[in-house]
Amino acid sequence: MIGGLIAIAVAVWFFNTAQKIPDKDPIHWGAIGVAVYYVVVALWTFVTDIGFMADLHHRNVAIGAIIHYLGPALGVLAAWLVRRRWLTGEKSGSA
């Protein structure tokens, strides 16, 4: 449930940002934001559900919670990086 709410927030975030930038389709960018978020969460789920990670997840509640909530956090981080790099066009400050 929280993942769906985060996905909606990411879509609104990308949509609002794209509205402020000329030549950017807000609906297209909202969909890109959600896609980036869900791809990262799906990859994280796949990686943590195999072998020893799944066993570790079920043996320790604290580690299980960290593993569980780190996927959405990484998804938001990836969405932020895509937004920063391709939607707003910000570059890193190193020259």
C-alpha cells in the first residue's frame, strides 16, 4: 500500500515539474517517474527474495524492515536522479 502511495506521489512530482518546463509533456514524464520507481523496486524485490537474503529477511525483524523499506527508498532516489538529469537538465557541478 505504501508503495502505491509513493508511486502516486512520484507521478504528481514529475507531472508538476514537467508543467513548469517548456517542451516537456507532463503525462509522459509522470509515467516515466512511476516506471523508474517501479523498475527499481521490482529489481530490489527480486534481489532480496533470493537465497540467503530471504532467509536473513525472515530471521531478523530489524533487518527485514530495513530490507523491506530500502526498496521504495532506492526507487525514490532513482526517480530523483532521473528527474534531475533528464527532466530538469541539472548537471553535477564538477568541471
